[in-house]
Amino acid sequence: MNNNLYDILGVSKSASEAEIKSAYRKLARKYHPDLNKDDKNAAEKFKEVSAAYDILGDKEKRKKYDNNEIDAEGKPTGFGAGFGGSNYGGNPFGDGFGSSYRTYSSRGGNPFGGNAGGFDFSSLFGDDIMSQFTGGGRGFRYGGPQKGQDYAYTMNVDFLDAAQGAEKAISLNGKNINVKIPAGTESGQTLRLKGLGAPSPNGGENGDVLITVNVSPHPYFRTEGLNVLLELPISIKEAVLGAKITVPTISGKVKVTVPPYASSGEKLRLKGKGIKAKSGQGDEIITLKIVTPRVPDKKLEQALNEVTDTAVRTF
């Protein structure tokens, strides 16, 4: 096992919180056991990256790890390690040997209980990310009712449906269910349908259905957060003289004004034409791209030869 937590997540020691979170999300999706049935190596990797994020995703734990106050397992280093005075409950035999009815949390040796490092799993795998390992995820207690098994599915979603939000009718275990796709859903996100998984083996709550969304790429739109990105090809004439051009948005077509003497790479912003989600309203950002004719144009060449050369480079 790699003992360097930064190497496990594939980030540098100077990585920001956002970079660490992003790296963890990608690895967790890649190795999640529901998506890697009967793959023991994937299950082990999932445990490893979850344990790494449990420490690096928490400011205080990360600081202690960087200062060599705790090791890669989160245990105190130096004299007296594991014998009290730490956030591990003072049990010299590790976190799994306390009270037989003790609830697991992200502080214990179990990297899957609770929210590891404060990470909100509801946006990634649903609240109960590790029910297949613990039999009940958060709140699981020895001897108590266990949550039923979660079911994992994959759903292909059109780009515009994911951007604007939609409702899809699907069949799960013989039942027709309407699945709400929130506006701004990204490829790889998992939607949780609570209580629609397997029943509990001993009177607990039902498992959930975890639907991983695959968003189909669009021929000319891309997203960046809540913003929608569009590359707009323009002719040399439109770039020099300016033009009014009809462009698509996710909610319909609108006209934009290209200013005279525009350059490739210049951006136009259409306020409020991006993704509208609970967290806010995005814009459409248009990047201009000057395109020369594919067929030689003698008149254009002659006209350009008559134009006085101007300095456009600083090197």
C-alpha cells in the first residue's frame, strides 16, 4: 500500500482543497464497487482513496499529517500513539474495539462511515455511499437493523436535458419511475433514489438506487460550472466590419453583435443564457474564431495586399 496520501490521490502536496476534492471524486467514481462488480482490486483502491481523502479533505487532519503529527492511517505518531489524547477515542487497540454498539464515524479506522473529510457524498453517490461494505452506511451499529443493499444503474442523458433539467421515465425492477434530472447535472454524477433498493434483511430501511449519469456530448456546446461555452466561427469580413449573427443558446436562438475589428479569442457574454440551477444562473460565453475561406479567393488576396501592414506582435 502506498503510504503517501498525496500520491494516492495523484495530487501534489501544495494542491488546493478544490484540487484534492476533484481528484477524489474522479477516483471514487472510477473505483466505486457498485461499478466494479467482483473486482477486489477496485474495492481496495476505493478504500485506499477514501481513507486518503478522510485525512487530506479535512483541514485539521491535513495540517497534522503535513506536520507528521499523524501517519497515513490517521494515527498519532511518536510516543504514546494510540493510547489516548487523540481523536481516536484513546483505545490502544484501534477504533474497532470500543463499545459493541459504538457507531462508526469518519474518525475511526473506517474510512467509509459518515462524511469523509467533510465531503458531501450526496452529490456523488448518495448519502449512503458504502452500504455494500457496512450493511447500513451512516448510523450502522453492531446488532442493529441493517439497511438494504443499494442498486446501481447507468443512465444516458442528452446534453440539453442535463443542462436545463428534465424528468425521465425509467423501469426499475419492474416498476415505472420518473427520475428528476436537476439542471446542471454533469457526466459521472450519481442520482440517489432513496428507498427503492433492496429490502433490509432484518427490519431496517430499504436500500437506495444509485443512477450514474452519462451526459452525451453536444456538437457545439460545452459547460464550465453553470456557464455554457460556445465557439463561434466568423469570416474575415465579419471580423473586420462587424456583424449581427444569430447564435444558439440552450433555450433558443438569439442575435449577437460582433464588434468591428474583432480578433480570434475575443469573448462575448450573453447574461443569463447559461444553466439555471438552485445555486444560481450561468451565462453563455462565446469565443470568436476567425475562419479563412477554404477555397482561394483572388479578390480577397488582392484586397489584403493593398492593406497597410500593421504591427500585431510584440516579440
